[in-house]
Amino acid sequence: MEKLAGLASAFLCGSLFLCLYGTVSGAYVKYNTGAGVVQGKLNVHLVAHSHDDVGWLKTIDQYFVGSNNSIQGACVENVLDSVVGALLRNPNRKFVFAEMVRLLLFTHL
């Protein structure tokens, strides 16, 4: 039964990915987040998150400021700047960020 639940979960995630693939345009999208839970329906919650490997291909500082992009194009500071602005504009939004060392650099602690 556990295996069946795992397969169903993987199928659902894969289906969602295929449905959303190619729909990202980079433009601002306004979401209606005030509806709440609908009883008797599958309620899906999407939470924006960011994952970047600390020191994977570049140094922590290079990833943070976006330098040395010939190795990997990434600028964690830009991600955090845009996320903080979006969270301040809409308190209903949530964001998950795993790499705490980045937050130390971002807040200049």
C-alpha cells in the first residue's frame, strides 16, 4: 500500500510538471489566495522555494553576487532581493530558503 501511495504521489507530481512545463513567462502573475480550503476537494498548496548548492561549482561569494558566470549563471542576491520585495507586497505569500549561509551574506551579519 505504501508503494502504491508513493507511485501515486510521483505520478501526480509528474503530471503537474508536464501541465505547467512551458507556461512560465517571467511576467508578474497575480494569484487569488483568498479562497481558502474547499471541503471535499483536493487542496494543493504550492510554495515557492530556492535551492542552490553552497560551493558546488563556484565559491559562496561568486554564487551570491553572480560573478564568474562562465561556470554557472547564478546570482543568489538577485533571488533574495526579488523575493523579499514580493513578500513585503503580499503577506499571504510564503517562501522557503534552505541555505542559511546565504542569508548571513544577504543580511550582512
